[in-house]
Amino acid sequence: MAELFQTELRDLTGSANTRRLRRSGNVPAILYGHGKENVSLSLVSKQVQAAIERREKLVQLEGAVTENALVKAVQWDALGTKVIHLDLTRVDENETVQVTVVIVVKGTAPGLAAGGRVNRTIRRTQITCPVMEIPNEIELNLSTLELNGSLTLADLALPKGVQLVAAPETVVATCTEIIVAEEPTADEATDDAAEPELIGDTGGDDAESSDDADAGGDDGE
């Protein structure tokens, strides 16, 4: 079911008007696509924030504009916590669309008990599906992931009508052994300890030769 957004037309644009709009509890948005003109909208911030946090893709616009749309792009504030702008594209309820969805993991990998760790190689993937059947997320069950094993896009639990865009053999997660570096023994630590470097004249053989020469000179006298 599409998320409901109440809309108002946004006649005034520009930075100052946009800031004023946000302070009033609304989010600026642009609606485009399907060969129609672009429309600047004002949306209710609470509705937008809740829908985006639930990863909703399809929205139903009511009020000044009445039609279905896809969330095409989201702009966040500097902290990445608050939505400050939306791009919406028009869609027909009978069309098939291509969207990017989040991959969420479920279950526990048996490889963890064998001393491994799970590595995520991708966290999102593109799919095609009927616009009214867009999933918020797709699950990956880790219960078959053994040590030194891997799971691919083919292992995703795809809802009915959903098809992958990327190759099914694309790796999504692996389970690899945790390698712990061994601590050096006391003897190894002693052997590896660096000796201090002596800089300059050490007073070695050359110094002794000089002393011998001086001594020889005295004997000659």
C-alpha cells in the first residue's frame, strides 16, 4: 500500500523561502516525469520522515496534487538525520519499475560458531517489479552460511513478481576465519630487540692505532 503524503503547491522558491518552509514543519519537493511539467510541492515533514525511515518507495499524493509517485532522491541535513528535500517521479499503477532496495540479514550463520565472521559485500541491490508491489527491503537468511562459505543474490528471499537486475551469482555475504596474530615469545622478543646505534667516532681500532703511534714516538726519543 502506498504511503500517503498531503501536498500543497509551492509557488515561492529560492533559499530564503525554502528555509522558511522547513521552519514551518514542511519539506520542499519536486514532482516530475511522464511528460508532464515539473511541480514544486510542500510536504508535511512528519509524514516524509516516517516514510523514509521505513524505506517506503511508493507514495500517494493528495491535496493540491493527486497521483502516485516514487521517491527518486532524498536529500538529508548535514547530520544525516533529517530529510530536507525530496525528488518524486510520477508512476502509473500498472507499470513495472526499477528501484534500489536494502538487503537486510536474518538468522545466525553456523560459521560464527566455527570461529568465523560474516562480511557483507553489498547492502543494496536493484530490482524490477510492478510498481504497486515494491518491497521496502529484501531478506537474506544467514542460517546456511558456513565457515569459508558465501551467499549470493540467488539466496535472497525475493517476493512474488520481483526480479533481480544484477547477476544472481553476485556475492552478498561471506564467512571467513578470524586470524589472530600470535604474540612473540620472550626469547623472540629479546632476539628482535634492536641494539642502540652508535653515531660518530667510537674510539675503536683507529683510536688504538693512534695511541700506539704516539707511544712509539716516545720510545724513539
